[in-house]
Amino acid sequence: MSQPPHLPLPGPILFARGHDEAGVRLGLVTTTPEDAEAPEIEVPLGEASAPEQFYARFGAAVWGAELTLPVHPDAAYWVDGTRHAVQTELDGDCRVAFLSCNGQEKGEDGWDEEHRATMWRRLLAEHKASPLALLLQGGDQLYADQVKFCHPEIARWAKTRTRRRHEIELTREMADTAERWLFHRYLAVHAMPAATRLHAEVPSVMIWDDHDIFDGWGSHPEPVQESPVGQGLFRAACRMFCMFQMGRPPAAQAGPAGFLQTLRMPGFPVVVPDLRSGRTPHRVMTQEGWAAFEAALDALPPGEPLILVSSVPALGPRLSWLEAAMKFVPRAQKYEDDLRDQWQSRWHREEWRRLLRLLEREVDERGRPVTVVSGEIHLATRGEMRTSGGGVLHQLVASGIAHPAAPGGWARALGLLARFGEAPLRGRPISLHPVPGRRGIYTRERNYLLLIRESGQWHAVWETEDAGPSAALALTAA
């Protein structure tokens, strides 16, 4: 089968698997025309598994492999004769980038590609100047909302009244059309020139959020999510997520714990719970998901600083007031799923407390500094919660790297709510603060975050589109 004209073929894309005695463990995904032979992957100073074909449909094939690179200044791998260097000396100083929201709800059509990639180019320049060790991608790497209009019958489903959506059946043609649309969208997004070198040289850890499926997934009523079409779209999104955001063979469903990931890096672990796969309007994670998350925390080496990726902010203002007010504001109900997406929603308050108690335990009982990084809100900000033992839980929000900044009215409303304070755990109030060196609590610029360890001390710097880098925020010693 010949490749469709102009079909982008991104790759290689690296995925972090952790470090051990053998070296740096990595997953790799790359793409070829559908009928091409396997790519040639070489690791002269390490090891590589034979390429495995994960997928071959719609004009392209996806190949995966597992690599082990040594801790060495010249660590690199080759794909089809092209060398890609990787930073593997991470015991001392190192730099971790965090980003989120790589798109917009209206889709990719009509974007000025130069403007779209502004912050990606800036992040690539950071990497060229001082190599990054890890790229954390915290949700909405793909804006798949337009999948609901890729087929006439799926579009009819999207426009049907909520209570009747279960009546529309999913045909094989509809399922194939949705999968093809998602597959080609991933190819296009991952082939963006500014991101290509970063993905090839900096291992990623990615977790999805609603837009990687479609807007509000997990917070819609049961007739939407449990309908044949809704489940079909979720299965297609799942398959693509596995390949392009985890570097794994495609699976149509997440496991009982979702796509929870735990990564051991030299001197700091990274834990990434899946807040989307098991979500419903009345819960964030299943009991199996919570049990796996708690077990992941229990298994960490004591004392090492933890980076926790929460796709939605773990510390934020009192949004329950907004939820209550929406009932009395005409046409505001269409935003209800956006508020239910948040930990602060009144529907998720007990789970929110459960999360904060677990993180407080890590700080107070296990002597572990904890930094939560999040995206989703299209603003930059930070928060703190003082623990009962006198420690501090840090929350750093960076969003989005491509998505336009949130409206000024939204930023002002959140800033006003932040002034009233919030304390889901009695006696441990949450406080929200401006990015260092900025005035308002919420910065309305596209942005990404750098977590930097120098001489054993961690600090954070936000890079914002107009004002440039923020002042450094000291976090904790390693």
C-alpha cells in the first residue's frame, strides 16, 4: 500500500523507562510508510531490541524498540544511519522540562505554524544550550476534539441530545474513520519540526488528559461516555495514546489502574497517576487506581525528592462556588464539565482530600520533598500547602506550550477566588502565588517550566512567551 501524499512520518520519539545498573532504559517509537521494511536501530555502546511493528494502517507503520544506553558523555543511538545524542550523565546537575496543552480546541487548521511552535523552538534552544534530561508532558498533548466530526454519523451523535446518544450504534466504518483521524493527527503533531529533535534526544514521560480523547472526557454524563460511539472513540484514543504517548503496543483499554507510571531517576523519582482513564462525573480514579497509586508511593526510596505529575492542578482556588453559581447563569452549564475536571470540584472533594493526605504523609512521615507539576488551565501559577508537620507541598502550573493564553476575565476570576483561600484539609490552608517576578497570581502567557538541580539544590523557572524567564523559585535540596 502506497503512502498517502504529504503524510508526515515522525520519529524517533524517546520514552523514559528509568535508570538501573545497566544504564538508561528507553523506549523508542518511529514511523515508516505502511509497506516499508523495519528501520535499522543501532546502539554501539549499549543494547537495542529488534524493532517490533506495533501498527500498520492508513498509509503508515509504527515501530517500537527498547534501548539501554550507558552513562557516558557520548551516549547515542542511530536510526537508519542518523545519530541521536542523549544526555545520560544525570547523577549531578540536571534539567527537567514540563509542558502541557499542545494545541487548541478548534483543531490545527488555520494556525500560523510559526506562531504555534514559538515555545517549542525556545525549549529546543534551551536544550541545545544545556541538554535536558527528561521531558514531562502533563496532558492535552493532542487536541482531538474534532474527532467528533470526522464522520457524519459521529457528528450526528455529537449533536444528539445527551439522553438519546446511546441509541446511535457504532459501525465498523465509523470506528475506522475515527481511528484513522486520530492516527493522522498524531503523525502531524509529532512531526512538528520544533519538537522533532526534542522528542528524538530527550526521553519523555507523558500522561493524557481530556483533549487527548475529546473535550471533557470523564466528566460527561453516562449516556455520553457509556454510549457505543463514546466508548468507540475512547478505544481508538487509547490505542493511539499507547503508541504515541507511552511507546507501547496499542491497547483498546487501560488496565485496572489506568496508565499509572513510576520512573526512577538518579536521586529523584517521578510518579504519574492516570486521572482520566477511570474518571466519571462522580470520581477521579477507580479504587484499583488509588490502590496502585498508593503502592507506587510506598515503593519509593525514602527521602528522595518526588516529582508528581497531576494532569489537573492539585492546589487551587475554591471552584465549588463557581459550580453553584452556574446553575443560575444562562448558558453557563456548558462549562460544567470543565469544572468537574478539577480536583476542587465539589463532586471530587473527598478524593482531593485523599490525594493531599497521601502527599502530606510523604512530606511529614517519610521526609520526602514533594513538588506537584500540572497544566490544563492555560495559565502559569504556583501554590503551596503547609503540612501539619511544618513542611511545604509545592504546586507548579505550566500551561500551555501551544494553546493560546486563557481569557483575561477567567484569570481575574480565578485570582479573585484565590484571595478567599481554600483548606480542604483542616488547618492546612492552600495559598496561591504569582510566578516569581510577576505581579498577578495567574500569568496569561504561553509557557513551559524548567526544574533544575544544581549542586544538589532544586529550583524552578518558568519561561513565558512575552516576559521571558521568571526569577528562580527555590524548592528543596536533594
